[in-house]
Amino acid sequence: MAIKVKLQQGETLTIRVDAETWNRAFKAALDSGGMIQVHNDDGHVLAINPQQVVYLEEVPDEADQQVESAARRPEPVAH
């Protein structure tokens, strides 16, 4: 799964993480006054101020969408 995060400045980020992991990081950042650090596949780090998060929603990531697409593909039925 992925999380789509909408920030106050209007920017939307899609992060490949499950909701439980995001919620733990978000709460820890709020409690400590720190930032949420997101690491991408290239090793870059994005720091998100939790105070700037307007809302978030769970969305299927690309791999999940491919699996769902394959699962919904009609198949011929033998008679």
C-alpha cells in the first residue's frame, strides 16, 4: 500500500508505506517536535513537517494496482 499525503502548501506526496508505519512515524514526529523522514529508493531523504500535513489517504501503490488489474482481467471460461 501507499499513503497519499496532502500538505498545507497544496503539494501532494505519495509514499510507499503502510498506514500503521506512517501513523507511528507521524505521532513520534508530533510528540518530539521533529520531522518525518522518508527515504526513497535512490537513498535521498525527504523531511516532512507533520504540522504541514492537511490529510492523508491510503491508496494502492503501482505494484498493488498491477496485481489488482491482473486479478480483474476477464478470462475465458471453458465449456
